[in-house]
Amino acid sequence: MVQKYQSPVRVYKYTFELVMAAYEKRFPTCPLIPVFLGSEKLSEHQSEDGSLHIVERSCKLNVEAPRLLKKIAGVEHVYFIQKNTLNWKERTLLIEAHNETFSNRVLVNEICSYRVHPDNEDWTCFEQSASLDIKSFFGFESTVEKIAMRQYTANVKRGKEVIEHYLKELTTQGIRHLPRWAPPEPTTTADMVLESSCPAPVSLPPLGTEPSDAETDSTPGEAVDSLCEQESQPTAPDADKLDADYIERYLGRLSPMQESCLIQLRQWLQETHKGKIPKDQHILRFLRARDFNLERAREILCQSLTWRKQYQVDHILEMWRPPPVLLEYYTGGWHYHDRDGRPLYILRLGQMDTKGLLKALGEEAILRHVLSINEDGQRRCEVNTRVFGRPITSWTCLVDLEGLNMRHLWRPGVKALLRIIEVVEANYPETLGRLLILRAPRVFPVLWTLVSPFINENTRQKFLIYSGSNYQGAGGLLDYIEKEFLPDFLGGDCLCDIPEGGTVPKSLYQAEETLENADHIRLWTETIYQSANIFKGAPHEKAIEILEPSSVITWDFDILKGDVVFNIFHSKRASPAHCKDSAGSIGAFAVGNNVQLIDRSWVLGKDYSSVESPLVCREGESIQGSHVTRWPGSYILQWKMLSPSSCPSNIPRVDDVLASLQVSSHKCKIMFYTEVLASEDFRGSMSSLESCHSGFSQLSAVTTSSSQSHSSSLVSR
């Protein structure tokens, strides 16, 4: 397995020339970098005008490995080949390094770059990436990997200290500015003097000794103030990169490897979920929930993103309006913050009539209300991050159990509670900073035995349980909540505007049949997305009837399982009206939620034609795009398996589906949404309809002109 490292963008509040001068001071020897034992120049090239300087070196490094391992390997030191390309004209420096020692057993590659900050030409950006691939190492592969990554990340931190040391040294010497490179004009003496005053080409350090940004109180540019208000975008040049200062200010202190995991996962999402990247705080929660195991975190995050999209959770705060029964009888609400600045949510569970609420509203309404609370909690964390000037990524929950008794252990109520816990645990990991349980009665151990197996071990460690009335003393409530915010019902002086609950009147109960139907249909059926299975030899197809040319077909779909090929066809004849799918589209055959429209007797190029090049879509990807139609008639969107097995031509297509279900359990699954827009509506919505996959989008500059130019600029493929 290849171990990868990606650094955030580190910013020096110094010019490129000054950073290069500080970097040069570390050579030929540097006591601050004990692992670097020296270097030998292998080749050197400099352009005639002095703007380009390329140096290749062999660098000798000391490896901090166990003596036994060094003895087995038969080496005391390792050598790296390093190529440095310094461009004074473009003000960039590229460092490429790879190991020479044991290159047939271990491959280490590193790329570092310095460049001018895109928003401030007097600042310098630095970033690096590295990969470690251990093929074989005398049976010590795992040990070598751990040693290498531990030493590498230690050098990352050390590199920051070294560059800051020499920048301060230059400042102490009165050197605060160095002239930029200028083209030489040797015809005058003055120009020759200017050329000689340009900074000399620099030597570069070995692997893992990169510099970092100087300690400052703010990140580059003024955009940092809106980082948490909008999409948490970094100030770095590219959208998929993060600035080191931003990470520390808004996300907290992370180790180099934790930073790397965050950046790698964010870049992966940037490639597969373009236009819909969750906030960095959200990504970081899933990484923490899986101890920064990149693959495991990516898996649960993708599942959660699909869940959020399918059930429109991103819009729940705008769409959800709690029924009056909840507003009066749900005994929970937000109440200031704890001593750490975390938003404080108080739930008076012992005063809540859970049975009455479930009989009056149903399980789905309660679940949706809990989800809205979690979404609101994340927003409050962002607000408190700005207010307190430090990263606040979780909230505190105080649960008062006074009044809890056996009626709360009503079986349907416990079942609903377990489902809510399961949904919250899967989609809101690491959002709970601390749970304070007060006045736990004798019946509480019974409830705890029922629910604790469904709670993650990391979450359980955040629980503090107080069974008696002495919850304000040492180690009690006042250690976590300031006295001025202590609720009045807990002996404090702060009024707490949370419903007192009580028994829900039976007159508000709904009929059992109504609740059962509501829970069966579920509020989630408000989603606009459909799902479909795709089998070998049995693609899923969606027909769209177009009445006017230059209409726009838009799509948005996620690949939940497997790899598929996406096609769009135009049919010159109507589809056989043998059946209809769940959305009302006419289809030839349908089994479950798999619909096929293209009859086996149809001939490509005669009965129907392709209007887009096929698009290969991988599992986990999220695809958005559009097609401007040229002709009226039937358009067919088709999803099929990437490598479908062929079936005998004499077997009807419906039998193909049944055979696939019986013979093979392999299938793909998608979730999709399509919409048709008139041409005039489309031109006003270009930004939201633009395809995320270049080469498959029919969007171009002509979409802003007349509908006639739409049809004339697009040709059938």
C-alpha cells in the first residue's frame, strides 16, 4: 500500500526573494537540521540571462532507525537524489526528490514548490506532497513504514522552525528586502551592477525539511472573515487546497498527517462531488470518527452525503416547521454555551411525554425534529468559532432525567429512540463534545442497558452521569457551565426558556392507521430523487418527451454501487407502451425499479441515435450535467453496467432481467433526478446547470445567445 502525504499551503509573509535567501543560509551545513549530513552537486545548468537555475544533488541523510534494523539493512545512511528548478523570472522553485538507497525495495517521492501568493505578490506560498511505497524490506515492511512516516512528519514541523529562524536572522541583520530579478542589459555599467545584485541561486534541503509560514494572527487576504459564513473556502490558490493558518484558526491544531488526511479527502471529494463539497469542519468530523483512517472515513462520509442528498437534509432548517404539539410538549432547546464556548442544548427528558408525542405525531416527525436540532447545532458552532476566536466544532448536551420512570420505557418509544440514535451516530459523528446526565433515577440503568450498545465507544466516553442531587459541587455541573448560565430549574438564577412538557392530551392523538401509513410512507418521500438497480444485461432507462427544440434536459445522479456507463439517445420512434415506471415514464419492460425502454429489435443509427458520448461513472461519484435538445421527440437516458455480460439474442429482455436476478447477485445502484427546462429558463440558470464533467457537457458560450444559436451549434454524436 502506498502511503501518501499532502501538506496544506503554508504562507510566508515575506517576498519570494527573501525566502530564498533564508533558505540559502541553511547550506552547506545546518546545525538545525541534524538529519542532513551533506550533499554533492551532480549537475548544474543556468540560462544565459540567469533567470533559470537547475541543480541536481545527491544528499546524505541520517535515518533514526533501531540499530538492529540498520545492521540488517547494512547501511548507516541513506542517499536521495534531488533536482531543484529555480525560476527567478516566474518567481517559482520546484523541488523533486527520490531515494537512491534501497530504491528497488522502497520508493520515496517528494515534490515541493514555492510560488508567489496569488493575492499578494509580497508573500510566498509553500506546499509539498510525498508518497512512500514499501515493496519489501527483509520482513520489516510495517516497521519501516511507521519509522519513515514518523520521521517525515517530524521533519515537516522542524522545517517550519528552521525557515523561521533564518528569516528572523535576516531581519535582525537589517535585511528586509531583496530586489527582484530583471533581464540583464550588459550595455551599461548600471545594469551590470543591478544584475549582480540579484539573489544568487540557492541550494535546497533534503527530503522532509520544508519551510512553513511565519506565525501570524490572520490568514492571507480579507476573505478569511467569511470562511465559516459561506462554504469554508480556503485562501489558497486552488479550491481544493487549504491554508495552514486557516486550518489552525478554524479547525484546530492538527498533526501533519491529520492535515494530510483532511486535504486528501477534500481533494477526492472535489474530483467526485464537484460543486457540492461539504464544509471542512464536516469532513474533519468523519475523519476523527475513524481515527483519521482515510479509507474508512471516506466510506462513511460518502454514505452520509448520499443520505443527506436523498432526504434533502441540507434544506431541513428552511423546510422544517415543528408542529404546535412539538413546540408545546418537546422539552428541549438551546441555552447559551458552556465554559469552553460550545453551544449548550438542554433536554428535560424526564418531563417529556414520549408516548404522547409519538401517538400525536409519529416517529418520522420526531426524527426530523432531531435532525433539525443537529443541523442548527453545527451552525451555532460556526458562529461561536467567530465569537470566541478559536475552533469550536461540537456542542454540549445536558439531559435532565428528573421524572424519568417506567412509562418512558414504552417499547415503541424505545424503538424510536434507538432509530434516532442510529441515524445521528451515522451522520453527525464527533458533534457531541460532552453529555451531562443529571438526576438519573433508579430506572436509568435499564434504559442505559437498552441504548448503550447503539452508541459509539468514542461517544460513550463523553458521558458524565450524576445520579443524586449533588451535581453542582467539585467535579459537577459548575465545572462545565458558568454559574450565570445555570438554569433556574437546576438551582441557578438563569431563566431557561424551554417548554416544561407535560402529558400530551389524548385528543391530539392520531388514529393508529394514520400513523402507520405516515411511518410507512415516511416524510422522506418528499425527496425528488429516484433510485434504480442496474443488472448485467439489464440497463436502467428513463424516457423524456421533448415538445420544443432547444429545451434543456438536466440530470443529477449518484453512483451508489458499482461502475456504470451513462448514455443519452434520441428515438425516431415511440417507445412500446408496455408499462410505466414509478415516475410515469413509458417503458418496454420493468422489473422492480429497473426499467428498459429500448426494444431489442431497434437498430442504433436507424431507430435511435446517440446524442452524447458515453460517460464512464465510478462508484461514489456524483454527476451533474445538461443537454440542449436539437429535435422534439423521445430522449432516453440510459445507465448500464460498465462491463455487462452478453445474453443470447433469442431471450426476451424481461427474461434477461430475471436471469440476472437469479444467476448473479452483482448489480449497480444509482439515485437520480432529471428535469426539463425551457430554453429561456436555462439561460438564466447556467451556473447551476453546468456539467461537472468537461467533455460531456453541451454548455458553451452560445447558451447566452438565442435559442436558434443553441440548435445550430450542437451536432449529434
